[in-house]
Amino acid sequence: MSIAAAATRRFAAGRSSPRHPNELDAMRISRAIETRERYRYVQPTVQLVENGYLVRSPCCSRKVDPEGGEIDVAWLEWDELRAEWTLLRKDHAAGCWLEDSRYARLGELLMRLASDPARTFWQ
């Protein structure tokens, strides 16, 4: 049995709290986004939200916020029943979140977020 399947089983059997968010993975996410390829000179933050994490950063390009305020970059959402991660990006013009991709492991998601070749996250 995989680790994800065992954890899902524990949760379904009556575990009182979900695995995410937690401080350990929040630190892991913070370290991973330090290796990103875009806007390396700003300091993003990772906030714990229900079922996951919200990455926010000062807006350097000023395309989204002309005053350079803090904007939403990514939402990492854990689905306990499916035992998978969903990576969402913010459509700032429409003011909504759009699904980018899904992953079985957090590490794979973090590689996608850090590389961001199409600049869909780090705008």
C-alpha cells in the first residue's frame, strides 16, 4: 500500500484533522519557491489556507498591480479523497482561480511552480 493510500485510509477511518496545511510543508514550499526562475528579487510568502497553501508575492512587473502590492501567485490544494495535489493559478483580470495541473507528489508540483516557463504564475 502506498503512503498516500495509507494516509487516505486513516483519514477515512476517522482521523480528526486533514494532513494539510501543516508547517513542515509550508517551509518546504517556501524553500522551493526560492529556487524559482522568475522575479527572484522579491520575497514571496506562503500562507496556510484550508486544504492547502496560498503563495503571494509583491507584484514586480506592475502588470497586475500598478502600485506593486502583494498579489496571489498560486494556490496549492490537497484533495484528501483523491490523494493528489491541484496547482491553481490566479486569473487576475477575471478575479478567479484556474486549475493548472494535478500531481501525486508535492515535489513535482513545486518543480512546475518554480520553473513556470509560460509565466502563468510569476507575472
